[in-house]
Amino acid sequence: MPLLSRRTLLKGSAVAGASFAIGAGFAARPGIALATPVTLKAQFTDAAIASDGVTQKIMTYGLGETPADGMPPVLRMRKGEPFAARLVNGLDEPTTVHWHGLRVINAMDGVPEMTQPYVYPGDGFDYAFTPPDAGTFWYHPHCNTLTQMGHGMTGVIVVENPDDPVFDAEVVLNLRDWRLGKGGAFIAPFKPRDAAKGGTYGTVRTANWQQAPTYEAPAGGLVRLRIAATDVTRIYTIGLEGGAGMVMALDGNPVETPFLLDRLDFGPGQRVELVVRMPDEEGQSLTLGNFRGSSPWTIATLKAVGGTSLKRDLKDVKALPANPIAEADLSTATRIPLDFTATAEHKAMPSMCGSLGYTFWAINKVPWQGDTPDPVAPLSDLKLGKSYVLQVRNRTPHAHPIHLHGLSFRVLSSNKRAFLPPPTDTILLQPDEQAELGLVADNLGDWLLHCHIIEHQKTGMSAYFRVL
Ligand code: C2O
Ligand code: CU
């Protein structure tokens, strides 16, 4: 099908000559309260990540105009309440912000060429939306992502629900790796040979930009642990030692019945919420570990503080209130087959938003051409309000965390899993997995679908749906 040039479309709607483009969602609508925007400044910083030197020119977000001295801030929002952020680009290359997992209107989705113009150095963009769902989400650029995310720009979002139970403490963990060499300097973000397989791993593993940090929490208390896998490659298999915890929510959505955490796999882009029971004695600790691969390692430790145990009981933990996500009507749903495959290797098109220069992967045989003004046609046009079942098939020997923008889906069936998770925005497709994903196309616009192993995304494993 012929495609309009999205650049032309965007030019028509952006405010000409203004350094701050006004997103469509920010236009004042009568009767709708607007939030005061926070300034989210994309900028460089230096930080000690590796043990042998300070890493220069880390990319991060800071709040306000003052330089950020560390990790992008945890952004707190409230379900059903307007939120606004003014992105200011203090980097030396274009950027945007994508609100991963938040069902925002299309104009706020942060995909350059597709939903908004590039935000050039020195320019800005106003984002404004009302998060419909409570839970743990995250934010990151959607431009030159292997570098920008790999160099630091991944932050956690907590959308609070006033109806949530109160726990004794809350700890947010932003899990990611860094590709650092001698003296903490950045090394090449990927190796082509690895990009054609499971992806290129980092050399330094962190939680909240620290190697195996320790946090204190009240002895015998219940701690809400919000964990986001924001790494560009790593798939985690988490587990606890020295205590127990219940799985409360996955990818922002509460599980119907909380269950005891044993081992849980989650991949880039995914989130896990736990409630853990702290040990009773001061000084005792509980460890969150990664058990994937042959040598387990510590992600983070919680240390009990306080002379008297709060003596809480995990049995008292109840399910969190569900988010308002429509269920697909399977009697009327249209089926859409989606095959994830390797593809013939060839050179990729250059792209303003960073091309890795290779193509290794495809969705329905079509490798993504890069973030160009005229991308490949949508996978399919979806009718607003109609139900669909995506029949996804991983025809590769690697796991792929497949992420859909703007719409949440439910895993209806799978040949590889017994437990079907709550609605999600990202499914970690196992090698040779076939699954059915049900969704209602209830959000207008162009929505990307891509692997969140960024090397896979950027070497072909991307596509999009158009809801109209
Ligand atoms: Cu978390 Cu298209 O991204
Ligand atoms: Cu992948």
C-alpha cells in the first residue's frame, strides 16, 4: 500500500519555528486539568559504575535544569491523574522519550518519524498524558537506542494507585548492565556476531547503577519491591535467598492470585513486583539473585534494621486491584499470524536514529528498514474497538522479549508455559514458542511491535500496527 510521508504529516502538525513542539495531547481541552510539567533534561554525566574508574559521558535524564549526578529519576505518577514532562535535549544528538507500557495517546508515544518529530539538541518536546493503569513501568529514548539506552538512559516509572495497600517499605530496582572496558570507559555497544544470536552482554551488572547494592528495611516487615529489567540484552531469572516473597504484578499488571516466588524469567523491558518478608533479626539479610546461567550472582540485598520485628505475615498479602484493560472478544476476533525469524544478512539502510548497519531478523519475513520517514507498511490495519488474536511464533533458537506499544494484550495460550501471566505489554517468547495473544485495538494510531533486545530491534525485528 502507498504510504504518506510521515515527515510531511508531522511537519504539518508541528509548530513551525518553535523550539518546543507541542504534542497533540498537550493542547488544552476544556474541562481537563493539566499537570505542571516536570523538566526532564537529557544530558551527559560522569559516574563511578565500574570498580576501576569513573565512566565519562554517561547519558541520563535529570529533573530540572541542574546537571543530573546519577541515574534517571524514578518518575512517580498517579493512576487517572494528568502527568506532564518537558523533555529538554542537552545531548549532542536527537532523542525522544517513550513511556514503556503506559497506554498513552499515540502523539505522546515518543517514536520519531512515526508519532513525533525528532527532538534536536537544544530543542524540547512537551509530553502530557494521564496514565490509565497503576503499576511499574519505565521510560527510555526511542532514537539511537542502543547507544542512548546502553549509555544510561533507562528510568523507572511508578504509577501509584490510591487504592493500593500500604507496605512497610518500598524499594525500586532498575536492573541493567554496562559495556565498559579499562578505567570504566565505554566500549563498542555490540558485536555483530552476538547481535545475530542472543545479543551482546554488558561487562558490569548493576541495580540502580550500583554493583549489588544493599538497602535497609524494617525487620519482619513487608517490602514492596518493584523491579524493572531495563538492560538492552540481559534476560534474568530471579529468585530470593534468606527469605520469601510473593509475586504481585508482572509488567505493571497485578496477578489474580499472588504466588510465592521460586524462579522467574523476565527479559528486557519487563517488570516484576514482589512483596518480600524481611528477616526478623536486625542485621539479617535477604538477597535477590540472578540464577540464569551456571553461576548465580547477587542483584541486590535487603538488610533488616530495627530492634523489634514487625512480625508481618506474607499470608496476609492480598491481590492488588486490577487495571482497566479490555478483554478480547474471542468469538469475533480476527487472527493475525506473526512469525519471528532470522533473515538473510544484509546491510541495513542508514538511519538518523542510529542504524547498526546489519539486518539479521524479520517479522513475517520483512526486516524493519530503520526509523525512516517512509517505513515499511503496517503489519496490519486494526479497527478501533475490534478484538484481535496475534498468533505469534518464535522460529528461532533464541528468546525474544516482544513489546507492543500503546495496547496491552493477554497471553491466551502457549505451547511453552503453564502459567499464563496477567495482561502485558511485553512477552518473553521462548525459543520455538507459539502463543496466542488477545487484545482489543482500543488506542488509535501507529504502534510499534519489536523485540526489546535492542540489537534485535535495530537489525530487523520491528514492525507496527495501525489502529484506525
Ligand atoms: Cu521500551 Cu519501543 O520500547
Ligand atoms: Cu529478540
